[in-house]
Amino acid sequence: MQLLNEYKKVRDRSAFICRPLKTEDYVVQPVVDVSPPKWHLGHTTWFFETFLLMPHCEGYQVFDADYNFVFNSYYESVGKRVIRTDRGNLSRPSVSDIYSYREYVDAAMEQWLTYELSPELTQLVLLGLNHEEQHQELLYTDIKYILGHNPLMPAYGEGPQLASINNTKEPISIKAGIYEIGHTGEGFSFDNELGRHKVYLQDFTILSGPETNADFLAFIESGGYQDFRYWHSEGWDWVQKNQVKAPMYWHWLDGEWQYYTWQGLQPLHAHEPVVHISYYEAAAYAAWKGMRLPTEFEWEIAATQFNWGRRWEWTESAYLPYPGFVKAPGAIGEYNGKFMVNQMVLRGSSDVTPPGHSRITYRNFFHPHLRWQFTGVRLAQ
């Protein structure tokens, strides 16, 4: 019964996130990294239908045979799919069709979840729920991009409840030594967190708070975006090619900085943690400050001593497998392992991370140039 209640809670939250949208908002795909909201709703439903109901629920009939092609994201072993860049071309199935699909699958899942499941199937259901929670965060970030790049920059609404802000940035000193890294215990984790292992860390310090808009504004006003000395070569090329002059959603209007928020365009809030910056920007800012980004191992060891959770925090660690990492057989093995190249690790969580979905060992990962996520920076040295 607890699993059934958790299923209902997670599924209801996805619909709640989309409640302020107009029908037209569900279909837009401004850039390849942003998926239309209705695709997220369909894809998360497809996950339960494909990996749980079809193979494990006797007598289940698929809602629509074409939906495997429409809502498969990247699972090569499950068949062909609409390429990512074409998700915005899917005027059909309609938004109402997708909500009908969700109702159909939810009814089957809720009936199936009344039976006793094996430990293996229970873990697969939990994976599906955590997968949907990942897409709930993507829903928020993609909706913000869709509305924030609409020329009218309309408001979404109240947005998620924000945690209290701690503006103190005291240095926290960690002694050199051998530390254990990785998930432990009985709670859920993704496979990329497993393989608890030892690492040796040198003495280091890390700041107790993230950098703020005011901090980053000083970088801008000092000419940080125009000075190649602070940038990785690849980052400098990215700045020049894209004419980047400030974090995403910042706009210089009427002689002041404003930025796009859930409530629309607002004056820049100086004490808010800076957000929507790329790894390139985070690393350049750190260099300008005469500091650096922490490694993901330093972050994990120090995280019990500072507040985190407002921003995904860039680290200086490439996204790589832990010792002993093995891909699971079948499609589930495609979940994380195939992406362990050319990406950087982020730690923590953000304003739009679902409640209960964050933990110190969580390893998020994105390409260095991306910044539509709620990404920020914490400094170390």
C-alpha cells in the first residue's frame, strides 16, 4: 500500500507542475535540450507501461502501439524512436490524448500495485518513480526556458516553494586523509552512486555558502566575460561564438539588470544564489576569484558541514564510473552508464528538485556549456 500511495503522489505532482500551462505551452521545443511538456508527461507514462505493465502484468493491452516510437527517449534496445530534435513537431498525439494515456496506465498500475511484488519488481517501480521525479525537475526547467524565451516573457505563476537563504560564506577546512565516497544504506540510489570506495584528499577549504547574484555581478562589471585569462580555451570559444555576457535570463534594461523568474521579469535580487550558469562560467568565475571549483569527492565529504539544495553546484570532476561499476542487463543498463563521457558532475539539488529526491551522494551530470538547469557555484581552494 505504501508503494501505491507513493506512486499516486509522484504521478499527481507531474500534473500539478503543468497546471498553470496553456495548451499551446505543452507543445513548444525552442532548442534541442528542451522537450515539450507534453512529451515529458507521455515519456514518464511510457516508462511504466514498457518496463512494468507489458512484461509483468498479465493481460495488459497497450494504449497505443505507436507510442513506443513517440515516447522512447534513448533506449536503443527498445526500438526506434522520434529523434530528440523532432519532439516539438509532434502536434499529435494531442495534450488531451496524453492525459488519457496517463489515466489508462495509472489505472492499470494502481490495480497491479495492489498485488505483492518481488523485491526486484519493487526496485523497478522505485526506479520508475525516481525517473519521473527527474522529469519533474526537467519539466520545471523546460517550462521556464519556454516561457523565458517567449518574447513576452509571461509569468508561470508562483513556482516552487524556495528554501531559506543563508548568505554566510565561511571557509570550512577539511584535513587531508582517506575518505569513503558513494551511496550506502537501504534507501534508493541510482547505479552511478554505487561502488562505495576510498579516495585520498589533500587539505582543502570550501565555502559554506554558494556565490550570489551580487558576487557574479562584480565578475561581470570587472570585465570577466571579456578577459580570456580566466577561461578554459573551449569556454572562451563558447563565450565568443555565442556572445555570452551574463547568466541565462539576465537582461540589461533601462539601465539596470533584470532577470526572468517564475513571476516574469523582475529586478535582479542581489542576495539570491546565482543560477543558470554553465561550467565554463563557473570555472572562469572561480579563477577570477583566485579560487577553484571543488571536486565531487571534496563536495561529498564537506557537504555535511554546509547548507545545500538551492542550486546544482558544478564540480571540477568529469562524469566517470566508480570502481566496479557494471551496467545492468537490458534497457535499464542504458540509464546512466552510456552517458559517462564529456560531461561534468554537479552535486546537491535545486529549487525545483522534488521533495525527498536529493541526497549527498546524488551525481547529476551535464555538458559544460549547458545552463538551462538550476546550476550555480560554490568555491574551494
